[in-house]
Amino acid sequence: MATDLALDPSRSTTVDASKYSGIELTVLHNNTPSLSPESFNVHLRTPDCLRQPSSYRFTFELKQPNTWETIRIPFDKFVGYGAGANEVPLNTSALKRIGIVAIGREISRVSLAVSKVSFY
């Protein structure tokens, strides 16, 4: 799942999060305990990401199925992948897009709910 961060793209296509330390997510995954932990990537995109697969990424695990968990990800933990992102540090004053991606499992077998995305 992915979404643009700008609330009013007619004014700006980016969001300035430079006054914050990171991203906070409240999430729940719905898999059986035998399949836990479940791994996910958070992808952030900025104007420095020059190609579609380019992004700044962080991997997290959810260990408790059917339990809401709050994940805090400091901006300095994101790693650049792809054209532009791997050459330029993450610029938190120009965030464009956030995505959450399941890792290592067929997409039809992953269930993730997100109740909150915020900066902290």
C-alpha cells in the first residue's frame, strides 16, 4: 500500500518533516502465530528518487498477530535504494510518498491494517 503525503498537491507535492525525528505507525497483522514474525518495509520517496523502484527503506517485524503495535522509525535508519536515493541522504524537508510493503510472502497471504501514520 502507498499514498502521497501532501494534503494539498495544488500547493506543494512534498511535505516538510524536518522538525520531526521519524515516522510512527500503528499496525496490526492478521497471520497465525506459526507464521510470525511478519516482515514489512516502509518506503519513503523524495524528489531525489529518480526511478520508480527508488526509495529510502526500513524493515520492521511484527511479532504478535492480531495485536495493534506502534512502530517508531527514526529517519536516520532509512537506507537509500535505487537511482538517486542511494547517492543522496534522505531529505526529510521534501517527503513525497510513503509505502508499506510485505516481504517474503505471497501478497494474497498477507493481511495488514494501518490505523495511524504520523511523524514524531
